[in-house]
Amino acid sequence: MLTASSSDDTIAWYENDGSQSFKEHIVTTTADKVTCVVPVDLEGDSDVDILWTAANDDTLAWSENDGSQSFTTRVVTAAADGAWDAITRVLGSFDARRGVHATARRPWRPT
């Protein structure tokens, strides 16, 4: 199970031990007002990585799974104003590489 907590900037996943008990694994505690988490294999290595956005620091990032369930965060951009959502799609049909799209929001301001 994958969770995001915007109140303490934490992304975590929970491992089921098979007897209805779950062990918490922290992925990052630096997602400043995390708004979206997407489990996806971005590298095609069969390890589930995590694509995420954080609104307060305008970040689109991904946390790379090394195969041992340890994650390294890689920032795609810190200029996605109010980063809110992220999706990923396979681009092309030859190598199954994935592209990333983020939605940012800018607060409405009267003129």
C-alpha cells in the first residue's frame, strides 16, 4: 500500500507480512505538501518506482527503487507552479519508455 501525507510531507509504503500486519517503509519526508503519488516502473527494470508532486515547493519528482526497496529521489523539475497531479504514459511502441506529464495550478488573481 502506498500513502502520501501532505501534513508531514511523507511518502511511505506499507509491506503486508501475510498475517494482516503492515510494516511502514519511508520513501521520503521532503515532499512539501505532497499532492499526488503514482506507483510506476519508470525504468523498465521491473521495480516499482514512485512518481510524485508537491505543491508547496513546485516539485515533480520520482523516487527510484533500487530493487531492494530503497529509494533515491530524483527531481524532474522544481518549477511546476503548485504541482498538483502527475501521469505517465508509454511513448512510442519500440522500447516502452515512459513519458511524464504533470499538472500545475496557479492561483487565480484578480487584475
